[in-house]
Amino acid sequence: MKKRKLGWTDLELTTIGLGTWAIGGGGWEWGWGPQDDEESIATIRRALELGVNWIDTAPIYGFGRSERIVSKAIAGLREKPIIATKCGLIWDERKKVSNCLKGDSIRAEVERSLERLGVDVIDLYQIHQPIPDEDIEEAWGTLAELVREGKIRYAGVSNFNVEQLERIKSIHPIASVQPPYNMLIREIEEELLEFCAEKKIGVITYSPMERGLLTGKFTKDRVKNLPEDDHRRKDPMFQEPELSVHLKLVERLRPIAERNGRTLAQLAIAWVLRRPEVTAAIVGARHPYQIEETIVAGDWELSEEDIVAIDEMLEKHQEELLSVGKSK
């Protein structure tokens, strides 16, 4: 699989990295429903066998469960993958989640992540969300200290906008930014991608398949039958009137995937990777067969003809969203 350099750093990432949000399972606000840990470990190991060289996780994914599973999956490997994790989302004994970017809290978080992951240093440590906004400078200063102390190799951020990046860049170099990006969520095209290219900041996008919605495997009945603790049940994108509009787009995209001998999931990922500013895409998987399918997209370069056709479909999709009172 192709590799791209992460901004100004010396990290070379495969264009697809394994996302472990869903591996955290259910039982929390943003969970994905029940998940078997042995299946998760098999999925991670299969991704590494297929050439994926980095894994993205976070403490909040299953209240530490995802990080612990990653640790088990990579235990004993001679060549360890690049590990990216996050800070800033904490929970109490009742599993109530809150945002905290205070320095002492982040220091406690990094120690717990190091222990759960079973590593001596975290390759890429990211602020999960810029909340509270007034504390991002303190948080970023703390990450700078952790780099100097050797706890983390590089510091990055997730879900930051350009104005927030401007505020912190003089404190310490920003290795990467992690925003959502897919055919349905395109806000980063407005200014973030250009800014990152100019400043040599890596861009690691998440949710290229919009949590499965762009894979062609979702129907209205499947949404209705999602587990009660799957957060997508409550998301407007998975409810009417939006759901029908999104599913209509997926059906329009299907012929493009088919004429290229590819799947819709592969098409969605390749579309994200068409942008030269994007270093890599985080692709989630809960079962080995899922990463076996999606990894192929890491080397697929869309033709200009297909890109133009998709752009036209996305314009029509936007018009239809507006007609039902929604806009993305």
C-alpha cells in the first residue's frame, strides 16, 4: 500500500489506517453496540498482515477498552505499528463523559494510555476535541512538554478549525489535524486543507464511509434494527428525511464503483484520498473481512472522469437535502 509523509514529521503512514472506535463496543453514548474482543484482535492483526502500518484509537472508545484491545493485538510483534491516540475526553465512575483540557488531567491521561497500550512512547498524541475552547492553549502547551519529556513523539489535534490552529501553532509545531471528511461532510474543503498544505501539517481524515452510510450496505430496515446502544440510531443522518436522500446518492454512485470493479466502500475511501492534502484516511473495521475489502482503496486513484461525475452527483444531493430542509 502507498505511504504518505505526515506533514513535516518523519512518520510515513499507509494511506489507510485502522480505526478502532467501533472496537470499543457499546455501553456508552457514542458506542456501536456489542463487539467481540477476539474478533477485534483478529481484525487488527489482519490489517497489519495486509500492510496497514498505523492504528488510531482513543481512551474514550469503550472507556479504555479499545486501547487495551490494541495492546493485546500488537503484543509480541517484532515490528510494532505506529500508534495514535487522544486526550481530552474523560469519564467518572458512573461513566459520565466530560471534556477537560487542563494540564494535570492530560498528564494523568497520557500515563493511563501508556499503561493500557503497553508502550513506552505514543507516536502521535492528539487533542480529541477543542472543548473547552478557552483551554486549548494550556492543553497544547502540555503536549509540547510531553514531547520534550519523551512520553509522546508528535502532537496533533482532532476537530480543530483554522482559527484554533492559528492560536496554538506558535506554542509548538502541529504534526497533524484529524477532521471528519467524506462525500457527505465536506467542510474542510473550504479552508482547512489549504491551510494545512501551506503549513506542512498532516491531515488524517476520519469517517470516510460516514459510519457505514456510504458503503451501500445500509437500508431503512437495517437502521431500524441497529442495537439500542448503537449511537447511529439517534443521528439525524440515519433518520428521515435525511436517510432517504443519502441512500439515493449511494444508489447513484453504485454504477461508478461497479464499472471499476470496486465496491462502494472502496469508492468512498478513494474519493477522500483523491485530495493531495490528505495524508491518510482512518478506516474502521470490526471484522477481518471488512478491512480485507476496504484496504484495496488505498491504492486506487480515481479517474478525472469519475471525479467529475461524482461532483455532479454531490451537487444534486445537496439540492435534495436543501429541499427537505437539511444542508451539509
